[in-house]
Amino acid sequence: MRDMNAIEFENVSFSYEEGGTFAIKNLNFAVEEGEFLAVLGHNGSGKSTLARLSNGLLEADSGVIRVFGEQLTEKNLFDIRKQVGIVFQSPDNQTVASIVEDDIAFGAENIALPREEIGKRIDFALHAVGMEEYRHATVSRLSGGQKQRIAIAGVLAVMPKVLILDESTAMLDPRGRREIIDCVTRLNKEQGITVVLITHFMEEALRASRAIVMNRGEIVMQGAPSDIFERHEELLTYNLTLPLIGRICRDLRAGGMPVTDTLDVDRLAKEIASCVSKQST
Amino acid sequence: MKDVAFGQYYPTKSFVHNLDPRLKIVFLIAYIVAIFLAANFVGLACCLVVLMLAIGLSRVPVIRVFKAIKGILFLIIFTTLLNLLFYNGETVYAEWWIFTITKEGILFSAFLVVRLILLITCSSLLTYTTTPVALTDGIESLLYPLTWIKFPVRELAQIMSIALRYIPILIDETERIMNAQKARGANFETGGLMSRVKAVIPVLIPLLLSSFRRAEELGDAMEARCYTGGKKRTKYKKLRFTWRDLLAFLLIAALIAAVVLAKVYLGATV
Amino acid sequence: MRIQAEHLSYTYNAGSPFASAALKDVSLTVEEGEFFGIIGHTGSGKSTFVQHLNALLRVPTSLRKYRKKRKDPPSNTVLKVGDFDLTNKKTDFNALRSKVGMVMQYPEYQLFAETVFDDVAFGYKNFAPEKPTKEQIENAVRDALTIVGLDFDEVKEMSPFDLSGGQKRRVAIAGVIVTKPEILVLDEPAAGLDPLGKQEIMELLHRLHSSWCRTVIIVSHDMDEIAENCTRVAVFSDGEVKYVLPPKELFTHSEELLSLGLDVPLTAKICLALKKYGIDLKCDFTTEDFLKQTLALAGKGVKE
């Protein structure tokens, strides 16, 4: 079973109020082990609900959720949570202690690891997010991006196989966002951790190996991020906009410059340069 | 801003900072006992010497430590005046209407002032030299025997630690909301009692709502990190005693001995 | 109203071990009618600066305060907003605040009243020189809600907490502009919104700029937003103003900005990358002009 799915949804529905509108509607989808999946959607499309269902913070009204083949029930909740970690949106509302290492220890303490092991886990987690020198720092003095990296480290200390980022970049400045995206990309590549990145910043989905777009509790598009961005008209109907660079490519082409769709600045510059030099020779 | 407003921890490295927080709490209690055991000015002088020594070892500026008195200045003046004017002594110096000033009254008030000042400064020295986190750990550890009677010590410590983390955030937030409402013309500075109470509502409600939101999000985050309550958890931080703790212990023991000796041989002032 | 600041300094917790200089001798003028941008990192002093504009932070006025903090009084500090002299403590700060609207970060978190109507009316009632009539209040609230793009009759009786995120933010903005301030200052007005919500907020700001608020000042991290909308930009770094330039000139300094750890607009990034291929593209860094210039360079002409 090498290609086991990390998370699997089978006909899952969920609504916040009984008889209310479905936040998740009869959803079928799977996250493959080791992949970097981006989940896109405007505010209220159901993408955050998806995260909370995945580790049992919310209970589905109907349908089956499996984590590494095992069906999520009330009994194995604790074990499932060890495997699926979530980093939330607000940098300020997910730390439990004032000092960095104490906060990271929290999850490891909860799963009752011996002290020496907790120490090792803290080393590992801080190294993984590149914040070794902040071990004894005060959380409130860190920048937003650093706080979120500490939040990631706190989740990593439990050593989950899946890391879900539930709009963890939404409240950060561009530098903080970059820090987080770089960090999870590295975790995915080097540690083989399955990453589910929930975001409404289209640019962030570029690093993902696969992207899905949600709208009204349903998956409406999926594929490689670049393929999804090519279908910009369709994206617009789901209240999503193309990243600016995508729009520039499209408009240049419309103006008669044969550039291909790319989301990479250097590549676009190279293409523009070759068009310009062709013109001048 | 938030650092000053709460905890008043004075970040530096020193002998006192490095003491075990549990012992620091115990020492504080022992020191307070010594202050109350001291029955004459010699005893109090011993206490003062130890306090000055501790302040010196803590590398916290003396003025900063004594600034803590400012907070209870009113209380000190009030009790002093009360004792000065109403104490029933024998050697009367002055008398006017219902007030009498006596030699004993003066001595007693002076004694009380010194006691109060010592009390406040030694307590503030603890908060200056101990991070809130260490303090929580110390209290948790000291209360640990209570788990025998099923008292939820760990949960309590968890609550305290979270409170310590969020109090500065909430102070910050209060300030932010107050600023936002001030910018909308809210007036917190003038007006009668009723209008002031009314002025608080636009701050209080957003603050409450945001606290609930934070609590909810934090609850989710804790649960997602496998928190299920106090059971079966381990603890990463362990407190250790060192030679410093032993030294401090000897100092406090000597102080209590000195105070008691002073009392026995010199008698009580009041 | 013109904003004029000269030699403005501010230190938090002056005289304590936590003292930190947030503004160091800042001089900056914002002319009436500008759509002014302020950029810089968290902690660069930009928020401290804008909080001065409606006296949420005061220029210390008394000499005593300075002596206490062992500092020389800055005899040359000037801070004027229109005719209001903010260095004079006798200034009517309440009147100033009704003229300078301030929208904080995540303003929806300051909503408090039971109904949208009451929340928006709060500022209007506070600032009214005499007790306003019911009709006056209703008109003001209606105008404010309408201009932010909400239907007055539909939302007036609703609880602000039942609205969607984007709507809440618009109600909060309505609550600030209800007094028709001449200057509107917004700290990260689009933070946390999805792309569509962002676009709506920027459209709203332009609507306000061309109607009620002669001067709009936005503090933002989004350089594309800045390049696209602002007439001039001030760059704050370490409590100092490094540049005050129109975006067109500012982003020709892209390399310096990047070295300050700041972002630059996408168009500037592409221009920078093009330099490597020996192409020096001149544009004002708006997307429209970038496209025009790029196509012109390739001899493709422009479709008008």
C-alpha cells in the first residue's frame, strides 16, 4: 500500500446549523501521501471547514473520512490528531505559553512523551522552521511570520504526517507570507510531510503540486496550479481572481506579444526580452 | 508598553534571577514571616540589610524596586496618619480635639511604615526577577501536593500560563479599541460617572467579543495539538536546585535567627 | 487640509529599559487632494506617525515632561493639520478628529452597537456640536452606508455581527466617514480580505476620494495596490522617512527598497528582471502603463 491516501473524504456533508446550508456538500476527495495540495476558494467557500473535519475538530453530518486508511471515529480521534496537524489563521491565538520552547513543548507534553524526547522534538521542530536561535525568546516580541513559524513548530513537535495550513498566511505581511510558504515547501520536500495549504492568495498556490478550487462547499476545479490559472474566466465565476502576473501574461498576449502563461517573473522577463530582440533584429 | 504594564519583569542575568522560582516564593514567604517576627528596629534593620543585599545581587536598580511603593503610597500615608493621630500611648506630645500624638504612636507608625515598605519592595523584587512563566511553574510545583486531594493543579497552572500569555495581548487590544473609538469621538476622560460608564461600553463589547473569539480559536488550536485536559501529560521543564539556592536559604535562615535573637535580647519596641 | 510635520520624534516608554524610538526627526508634508501611500515594516514608525494625525498620540507639549525624560525640548517640532496646530495643547482635538477620519487595522473588530444604524451613528452623535435631530442622524447614516455600498433600509436594523466579513468592514468604515472627514487615514484597509473584497475596498476608497474625503492616506504592505493607486508614497524605515516620491519615481529605486527588506510591485520586479536582458523599460509601474510600454517596445503598438 505505497500509494495510500493521507486523507480521504467519501460523500461527506456538513452544515453548521441543523437544516442550514451545507458548508461542505457531498464531498469526495483525497490527499495523497507526500503531496503538496493547495485548496483555493473565496471566504466562505467551505475550505476551512474541510480542515476542521480532517482532524475531527468538527464532526461530519454524513459520509466517511479516512486518515491513512483508518476511518475517523470518536474513539480514535486522539490518534488521528497525532497524524494530522493544523496551523490556524491568527498568529496570536494559537500559542499557549509565553516562551517559544514552552509553547512548542505543549503538543509533545499532551501526547505524554518523556522529557528527553520532548527536548529532541523541540530541537527538531525549531530546526525545521529555521528558528533555532529563538528557542528562549518571548513569543509576543516576534513578528507575525515568526509567530506562525513557531505555530508550525508547535504542530511539528507532535510529528504529524499531514500538515494543514488553514489560511495561516492571511494575516501576515508579504515578508511573513513568503517565510511561511518557503518553510512548508521545505518541509514537504525534505521531511516528506504531506502539506495541505488553504489560502485565497493565488500566488501561494504556485508551489503546490496540485490545487483544488472550492465553491459553496464543493470542489469545482482541480489540477496543476498552472492549469487552473489558465482557466481564468472560470476562476472569476468563483469569485477568485488571477494572480497579477497571470493577468499581465494574458494582456500581453492579447496585445499581440506571444508570451506563454507563466507565474515566474524571470521566465516572463526572458520571454519579453526574446520578443523585443526579435523585433529589433 | 505591554511589558511595562504587566509583570514588570526586569530582564537581566543575576544571582537572584537564577534562583529556583519555587524557592524564591518560599523565601518570599519566609522573608515576610521575618518581617512580622521582627519586634524592634534592630530586627527590621536586619531585614532591610538582607533586602538591600538581595536587590544588590539582583542587579535591578534600587530606585526601580522602591518605585513599587508608589502604588500604595496612599495606603501608607493613610495608615500612618491614622496610627499617628489615634494611637493610645502614654507619653503625650500633643493633643488637639480628638487627636493625640504620643511617643508610642510615632514609634508605632514609623515601625508600620518600614514594615509596609519592606513588604512591598520584597514582593516586587520577586516579580522583577522572576518571569511570569517561571512564577507559574513555581506555584504549580509548590501546589503539587494538592493533587492528592484531586485538586486540579495542572489545569490551574495551564490556565495561569495562558492568562499570562494573553493579558499583554488584551491590554494591547484594549488600547487599540480605545484609540479606534476615540477617533470616532468617544470621550473617556471627562464627564460624570454615568457618562463615563456609558463611554466604556464601546470598548468593553468589542473587547469581550474578541476575547471570546480568541478563546474559541485557542481552544481549537489546543485541541488540534492533542490537548485533552490534564490527564496523562508529561512536563518538559523541570526545576533544579543549585548552590545559589542553598546560599539564599542560608541567608534567609540567618535572617530569621537574627530577628528572633533581636526580639529575645532587646525586647519589643511596640 | 494640508498635513505638515517637521522634526517630529516619538519615543515609547521614554526613560524605561523598554524605551524605543518610534519616530526620529520625521518631516513629511501631505498636500490636500492626495491619495497618499505609506509603506514600511511593522515597527518602522508608520503607525506611530499616522496616530499623530488625529492626536491619538500627542506631541509632548510641556517642558516639564522633557526635563523628566532628560531630553531637550524640540523647539522646532511642527505638526499641523489644516489650521489645527497639534503642538498646542489648547487645540480643539475633538474638532480635529471629526475632520481626520481614522480607520484602524481590522476595523470590524471595533463594532459594538446592537444595530448597524447605532454603530454608524455613534461617531456622528459624538462629534455633533449640538444635539442633532433624528432626521439629521438618519440622513448622515444613510449617506454613509450608501457610499460604502450597502443598502440602508436592508442593513440598518441588522446586528453588525450578523454581516459577512467584507460587509462588517464596510460598516466600520461607514462609522468613521459618517462625519465626512476631509482627511481619511486607513491602516491596511484590505488586510485579510480575499481578492474580490480587496478590489471592492479600493473602489470604495476612490469613490470617497472623489466625493467626501479630499485627502486619503493608506498604510499598506501591498505594493501593487500602492503603485496602482497612490499619487505619492512615503517609505518609513527604522523611524525615519527614507523616500517621499510618486510611485513612478520611487520604484525606480527597487533595488534599494528590496535591500530594506520591502517588497516592490510586480511590474517593478519584471522591469528589474528585464534589465538582466539589457532592456531598460520605462513605465510608471501601473499595470496599464507597463503593458503599454512593453508592447510599444516590441513594436506591437497599443490597442486603444
